[in-house]
Amino acid sequence: MENNRRKNREKIAETKHTIYLQFFWCVCIFSVIFVNSVFSQGTKKIEILNADELIFQHTHGENIKRLIGHVRFKHENAIMTCDSAFFYGQRNSIDAFGNVHINQEDSVELFSDFLRYDGMKKIAYTRKNIKLQHAKAILLTDSLDFDRNTNIAKYYTKGIIYNGEDTLISDFGYYYSDNKNFYPVKNVIVKNPEFTMYTDSLRYHIKTDKVFFLLPTVIIADSSELFCESGWYDIQKDIGNFVKNAYLKNKNHELYGDTLFYNKHLGIGEAFRSVRMVDTTNNITISGNYGKYFENSDSGFVTQKALFIQAENKDSLFLHADTLMTIPDSSKEHKIIIAYHHVKYYRTDLQGKCDSLSYTRSDSIIRMYHNPVIWSNDYQLTAGFIEIFTSKNGVKKIQLHNTGLIIQQQDTDKFDQKK
């Protein structure tokens, strides 16, 4: 009786084990079928459209088709042509040789001497004499991979991009065809009839001809040099925004600012934060937190903590005002400096204040308006209007107009007055 029960238990256990094994194999078979089904739906086979000659080969256990003459393939929305090719059906891939051309929905076109195309990954590996063409832009290089999943190309060797009048050269880079952006990298040079640009990385939009600076950049145009670490420049509109430690230098002038904005068509430049304008010929520096320059009239102004400094051999003149302005005189050869509201200036032999002031470079005369006061040595001078005649050696003379008054301190509590 006990033996029968034992045999029944063993038979039941054996039956359960058999059922588990059958279930396991069913799951495995179903999984394989399911994966193959999904794979076949997600990845299309490369189609052979044409070849003058077809040769079947069997190498290393793989069936290979060799195609010669006017070869044409199709994979999804891309047509590929070449002189000859090897087609690996099991791997869904191609090795193509001679006059290779890929046309993807009449958008991106690729030309090369050699192509290895992986139909599983949808990546084209092109080599030698490569030309990528999209819209009006052309890229020339010798090693480029194009991912058809993301529509991103990466070139590994020196690349030259032509787009209208613009030429971009770099050691390598990327092209995002969906948004038409090139990213040339390392030893980047942008050439245009109006300027040459040097940097190590930037973004270039081929449709708008707009350049975005990603790293420190130098732009050379005529006799001027512009530098920034970030910003953008619209080549078509001649408008630029140059950010972070930006400066503009030419033969006689330098302009510094945290941000510089320039509109070439209007001839207007603006500088924001930590602004400094330097006249290297006359040793003059004007600083503040906002400045604007009008190219056509050769004039400009600086405001927000404006400071004027003129360095001389023995001394320097410091002048503060709400706003400092420079305009050319009638001869167009010299500048007139105008300071207005809360004007104060200092030099070791002369100090003064007034509401507004002008300084003419041609005759070196300072004119003070609205309640001017001057302190020089032991003298205090006041008048309705004051003229100060200066030279490299200092003050030559001072003229007081309209109720002039001179006060001299004789002692701690004694003063002389002259009218």
C-alpha cells in the first residue's frame, strides 16, 4: 500500500516536471518568434533596384551578392547608387565602391568613393572625397558617418563648408540636418569677404547665415579686431551680440564691455556693463556701465558712473559726471568732450565742480557752466562761467566770466576776496 502511494507521488512529480519543461520551451519559442516579428517590422531589408551584372559568392559561411555596373539600392526613403558593391543579405549591409551617391528624400545628399552601409543600424560610413550637400551648403571631407535615425553627420577629418560667400574650415565637426546646424570643432576658421573669424567651436545655421559663439572667438575685419567668449553674429543682417569679456580694437581706439552689440547697417554700437573706451593716441579713457557709439557721426556717450581719465606725463585728469559725450569739432579732426550733471574733476594742481562742462581737444580749453567752482592751491574761484586754458605742462590761465569771485585763505580763519 505504501509502495503504491510512493509510486503515485513520483509519477505526479514527473508529470509536473514534464509540464514545466514544455511550458519553458513554449515561452522560449514564442519569445524568439515575437522578437523576430518585431525586428522584421522595425528594420526593413535593403532592396536591390538595379545592376548590370550580379555574381553570387559564398565566403566564410555567408552568401554574398556582388553587383557591378549602374548599381542602385533602396533602403526606406534613401536611394543609393555606385559603380560596384557587395551586398550582405544576412547582415542587411552594403560595401559600395566608386561614384557613391546617397539621396535621402531629396534633402541630404552624400557623395564619396566608398560606402559601408549598415541597414540594421541605419548608419552610412563614407570615406574618401566626401561631399555632403544640403540646401545651399556643401561640406567636403574624407571621413564621415551619417546616422539616418537622428539625421546627424559626424566628420572626423578636416572639413571645409561652403555656403554662399561663407567658408568654414575645421579639424572635425557635426552636422544636424533636421535643424540645418553645423558644429565645426577645433582650429575653426570662418572666411567671408568682410571678415575672418577664429575659434575652436561654434554653431553655424546654414539657412540664416547666423553664427553662435561657443568658445573664445576672434574676428578680424579690415584694421579692427573683435573678441568675445560667447554671443552671436548674423552675417546676412550684419548684426552681432558679443558677450563676456568682449572688446573691439582698431588703430587708435579700443572698446571693452561685458556685452557689445553692433548693427553695421545703422552704424550703431552699444556696450553694457564694465564699459571702457580708450583713445590710445591721446591717452584718454572713458568708462561707465553703458555706452553707445554712432559710427556715421563719429560720436558717442557713456553713462552710469561715467569717468574720464586723461593720462599726461606728470599728472592725470580725472573727471566724473552722470554722462560723458564725445563729438567731433567742426574740423572733424579733433574731439569735444562734453560732461553734464554733477560734474567733478581732479588733478593735483586743480580741482573743480559744476553742472556741465566741455573740453575741446583742439585748443585744450575746459569750459565750466552753471555754478562752477575751482580750487587751486589756496584759492577758490567761482563765477557764472569759467574757462581754463591748459597745456601739457599744466594750467596756463583761468578766465572768470559773469560775477567772478576769488577767495584766498591767508590763515586758518582769515580770507581775502577779490571780484
